[in-house]
Amino acid sequence: MVSSISTSRRSSSNSVKPVLPLLVFARASALVVAALVLTWTLSFKTSFTPHSSTHQDLIYAALHPVFMVIGFIVVSGEAILVHRWWPGESRNVKKLVHLSMQGLALGCGGLGIWTKFHGNEGIVANFYSLHSWMGLICVALFSAQWLMGFFTFWHRPEVRTMRIRMLPWHIFLGLFTYCLAIATAETGLVEKLTFLQLKGKVLKRSPETMVVNGLGIALVLLSAIVVLAAVSPKQKTPFTVTLVYSKK
């Protein structure tokens, strides 16, 4: 007959293994995106000052893609994957890291908008294109999403029923806002490159065109990997059951 039954849980690191290749590709894509943004802003400085050649205008114009792509998109993508790669079982620690990184991304998004609208022209003069409309909507949605996450999942963790109901919407809005940020960046790249080509500042076949097009492709690849890693099902931690028999 069975005299005792013992159970043991395997290491929680097994739950990371199914998405480990996706995490590696996501990091690699993020590094490529960051490298292309820095190459564009540092190597082709004249493309960011179409109306003025002052050093201050150049800094503000070049900081806009740095804040919005590296600070907003790359950091927020890394925050989405926190629950996939952060070691340990503490949910509160993962929530805190996720909330902090999303807050950092939101701050970079706000700075990116500020650099774009800095100067005498103001917000109204710049609020005319699809890119600008999508950008403001994206940052507004991101702000609402961050506040909802703070008050629902962190500020009042005892409201378990509310958290369960809000979690699917929180995930959906988070991924939707992230994809909207990618789409906004793509419209910005098309708008900027088209403007420069129409003005004759950039040729259709030039190193800068290749950098901008490569950045657009890298952003699409990054978004696909991040979303896929985020929605991939988690591997449940298995139990091992040991039966101990004794003869009587």
C-alpha cells in the first residue's frame, strides 16, 4: 500500500525557456533600432534643421527621434517583457519594475513631444500631420494606461476581483498602444524622408535613405517579436509526484 506521497515543484526557470529565443531576438532588434537611430541623428545632422541652422534647433530636432524611438518604444517594449525575463517568483517586484520602466518610457515620450514643439511655433503650428495626431493620441493613451495600471495593480493590490477583470483590458490596451507607437514612428519616418526628398536634400538612393528604411524595417521586426513573446502561452510549472510503498 501507499504510505506517503510527496510532491515537489521544478525550477521556475523552465517557464522562461519557451520564450528565450524570442527574448534574445527582441534584444537584438532593439539594439539594431537604437544603433540606426543614433547613426541617423549623429551622421546626418543637416537633415534635422530644415528651417534653421542654429545649434539649439539642431539639438532639439535630433533629440525627438532619440526620445521617441529609444526612450519610448524600446524601453516600453522591454517593460512589456518584464514578466517574461525577470527572475524569481515575486509578483510585486515584477510589477514594480514593469511600472517603473513604463514610467520612464512615458517620461521620454513627454520629452520627445516637448522637443518637437519647442520654440516660437508652438504646438498648434506642428499639429497638422497624421504623424503628429497619432503621436499625441499614443502618448495620451499610454498615460491613461499607466495610471490605470498604477491604481489597479499597484496602488490597491487588495482589490483582487477588479484586477482580474481589468487584466485582459490592460494587456490589450498595452499591446495596442505599443503597436500604435510603432505605426506613429513609421509615419514619422515616411514624412521626414519624403519631405527631405521633395526638397532635394536627400536623394532617393543614398546612405541616409538606406538608414531610414532599415530603421523602419527594424521597428516592424521589433514590434512583431515583442508582441509574439508577450502573447506566447506560459509553460506551467509541473509537479513531480513520488509514491512511497511499504509492505505489510
